[in-house]
Amino acid sequence: MNSIQSALAAATLAAVLAGCNKESKQAETVPAGGGELLIWVMPNSPKPEKDMDALLEPFKAAHPDVAIKVSVLDWGSAWTKLTTAAISGDGPDVVQLGTTWCPFLTDLGALLPLDDVDAEIHVKESFLPSTWAAAKPRTSEHVTSVPWFIDVRPMFYRTDVFAEAKVDPKSMDTWDGYIAGLEKIKAAGIKHEGEAISPIGFPGKNDWNVVHNFAPWIWSAGGDFLSPLGDKCVLNSPESMKGILFYLDMVRKGLNPKTNMEKNTAQVSADFDAGRVATFFESTIKNTYLERPPEQGGSAGSHVAGNYGVLMPPAGPAKRSVFMGGSHLAVFKSSRRPDLAKLLLRYLTADSAAQVAYSEISGFLPAYKAAFQSPYFSADAKRAVFRDIVPFGRCYPAVPYWGEIETAILMKRLGTLFDIAAEVNGPYSEAAVKAEVDQAVLDIDAQIESHFKNHPEQREMLQKTVAAAVD
């Protein structure tokens, strides 16, 4: 939901924010010492407020003069509250931000620079490499957030179905092996309650993960959404088209049923739980659900929970890439206790024990590299796979206009590709797919140029940032 809310806000509040850019209020700070801190988080776990209170106990014990109030925001209303707080100067001290929110709020001037925190904990070296882009957005001279946790999507599979279809899980490590394994499952005709089990479950246009679902195939084929500079769309390049067509081809081959094109992630996930799907890609929080007993909201003890495994997503012809989302923590410029706020932020992000503890609670993975040395990952085969996936994680471009590109354009255009694959409005053709992608490119390039028209200085900043990265 992170990127979706960012884009919706960019589209609906653009006129308001255009006049407020860089004008967020700087609070008059109070003397160092104790006091109350307010932290805003999203519902990242089953009992978010209670879970956060438990996570904060060690910090409270070490700082008894600091009181921390946790407020949980619903994803649907969070962005409006954040932008309102940024403009009014009446907000939290520490705030959770989806990765794609960071560039936009940085550009708005709402976030306190954290260069001093970076000097202490060395964000670029200490956290997973892909997270750096959002920590120091391309159009910013400062670090404005620190990675908190990440979201990657391994492949969950039915071990019993693979055994019956005689598919070796290790054989699915490449695109060719992956398709061959899915075709063997289809040919085996294994049934659940009288219906054939689907080899793969991908949701379609009604899903909030449409762009996230296409991204790994585009990247693994050597393609991308934007140019290295981030000022042009390259979605219709031969490499990007190869990934798009490969993904749609699973529908054309009947490996992913056309009926899934009307479903979302929750519905396909429920199909997996019910035994109707052999493989699907889902966030690591799915593992937590399958491990927890029913009284805690999980499905441990069910047939599927006792017969599943996880695999690394297959490597494409160019590389192995997986979508990486997640959240960062930032300090609002309006905080009256910025030093205390930074102290809390450092505890939550750069303390290995706190990082592992929140991973256990939420099911998401740590962003802090040292946390993966914990036995929590090495002693469990499934979590060891999660650990091995994260180096292949990739995030979207950290530019302030990505949010609107993703939701206002890509969600619609890529969603339409599912209708083409399912032949909703006529026969399938690669030319129809290419035409829709070409239109997406035109729309995105127009959106980018519109942004630079209002912010001409940012094009030069992008050039400097990319040049520095190459050097």
C-alpha cells in the first residue's frame, strides 16, 4: 500500500503542496533531557500498538525519563495525516514512511536532515544496499530517513504437490526451469476437491501489487521502468518487454488461470491456504501466518501449513532481481525534541536485537545487515532463504514523482495488460501489449517533464547524484 498512497496524495494534493514546498515548520526545540515522544506507525503486525510497546521496553528501561506514545495510523488515511502534519507543523516526532514516500516528503521539506545520524551508524554501509536510495533521495543533499524493515517476496510452494508431480524444487532456479516445473504440475492434473490445482497463482488488475508483481520479471530480463538518470521512461525497451511478455505468457499457457486476473493478493493467498494453488509469491509475513496457531490468527496445523516450503525467485536471462519494499523511519522537522527522536530512531533501526525482535513480531525482514547474523535466520531453513534473497532486492527510483507514475499511470496501464492476456476485449497479440506499454511511456514522460517544469533545478541534481554514484 505504501506506493499507492504516495501517488494518490501526489495527484490529489499537488495544487496545495506546490505552494507549500520547502515551507514545513521548524519547531522551537526544548532543552535536552527527558520528555515525551510521539511516534506514528502503521499496522505492521497483528496488534500494532501492543507490539510496539513491547518492542520499546528495552529503550524505555535504558531511558526511564523518556515517555513514548505510539499512535497507529491506517494506511488508507495515513498520507493525508502526514501531509497535513507536515504543513501545519503539528505532527509526531518519529514517523514510519513507506519507501516511496521518502522522496516526496523530503522534497516537501517536512523531514529533519539526519546527516549526523548517518555519520554515527553509516547507513549506506550498515543497511541493505537497495535501501540507501530512499534514505538519501536523488534530489536531496541530505539523508532524511533510515531504513526500518523490508518487504521481499519469496516463492511459497506446496512440497506435497511438488513430490507428487515429481518436480525438484532446485530445478526452478531459472526462468526455463521455473516454467518447466509449472508445466509438469499442470500435466500431473493433481486435484483439490475435484478441481485441478493451479501451478501458479498471480493476481491481476484488481490488486494493489500490480506494479510490484511485474517489476521482478522486468528487472530480471535486464529492463527497467526509468532511465539511469530517472528522467525518461524505458518500459518499452526490448529488455523490459521481454520481462512483461514472459509474465503474461504464464496466463497464455494456462499456468496461471485467467480467473486469477480478477483477483487480488489476499484472494490468491487464500486460494493457497485452501490448497487450490501450488506456488505463489508473497511477502515473508505469509510465513508468520502459516506458523502461528489459529488462536493467534494463523493457520498452523492445517494441511497446507504442514506441507509448504519457500524458494528463491528464479533468475532471469540477465540477473536475479526481486521487488523490495518496506518502511523507513524519519524525524519530522516539527519535532520539539529532535535529539531524543534521533535516539529512538537509532534504537529501532540500528540495534540488532530490536531489528530481530520486530522481524519476529511482524514477519517483515530487518533492514540492518548485522541482524541477519542472528540464529533466528540461520537456524530455520525458510528464514535462511529469506536472508539469502535480500541481496537481490531492488527498489523503485527514489525520485519525488515516482508515486504518481506508479499509481496514476502504471497501475492502470499494466493492469490493462491482464485484460489483453485474458482476451477480455478481443484476441491476444503482442502488438496490443506493446501499444499499451508505449502509451504508458508517453504518459510517464509527460509526467516527468511536468515535474521538471515546476522544479528545473532538480534535473541538474539528478545528473550530479547519478554521476557521483558512477564515480
